[in-house]
Amino acid sequence: MLWVKAFHIVFIASWFAGLFYLPRIFVNLAMVQPGSVAERDRLLLMARKLLRFTTLLAVPAMGLGLWLWLGYGIGMGPGNGWLHAKLAVVLLVVLYHWVCVRLLRALADNTDQHGHRWFRWFNELPVLLLIAAVVLVVVKPF
């Protein structure tokens, strides 16, 4: 079980690293001056590659988490309300990841209307989600 837990943590950390950096690329895309085609294309390529890699990291992260939950019974039984809250946080992270996919499509199509300040605030959400998940798993407040 410790090997599964260790690799779950590694994949979660890697997934979040991508979710931390991808919106930073969005900030830069929102700041590209009109007519800077090469810069825009380079940033879009970086964002696409990072999103693809981040998505590949999310799959084993969630798979290993399911293995810990269903295979080893972590969080099952009475007094494990923390796991339900953590699963809600995981759903929010998946939703955030999906929103990143949608935003990248809109940025690539030049239909996104968000400014760089909005993307800076958007970039803070995964930090809050990670804090919530770690506190729920370590502290187990309920």
C-alpha cells in the first residue's frame, strides 16, 4: 500500500505542477500584443503540450487514488467524512482542469475575452484546492 500511496503523491504533485503553470501561460497569451504571431503561436504550442502532459499525469493520479480508496479501504467506515470532502475537492480539481481545456481552445480560436488580471486570479484556484486536499488528508478534521 505504501508504494501505491507514494506514487499517488508523486502523480498528484506532478498534475498540480501543470495546473499551476498552465494558467501562467494563459496570462502571457492574454498579454501578447496584436500582430505578435510568432510569440502567440509559441505560447499556444507550449500550452497545448503542457495540457497534454498534465492530462496524462492526472489519469494515474486518480487511478491510484481510487486504488487506495476501493482497494485498500482508505477512508471507508464511520468517522471518515474527510474523504467525502476530499473527493469533492478532487471533483473541483477535475472541473478546473476541464475549464483549462476550454480556455485553451478559446485562446487558440481568439474568442476568449478574459484579460491577464483575470487569468492571474484564476491561477490561484489550484493552490487553494491543493491546500484543502492536503489539510483534509493529513488533519482529517471530520
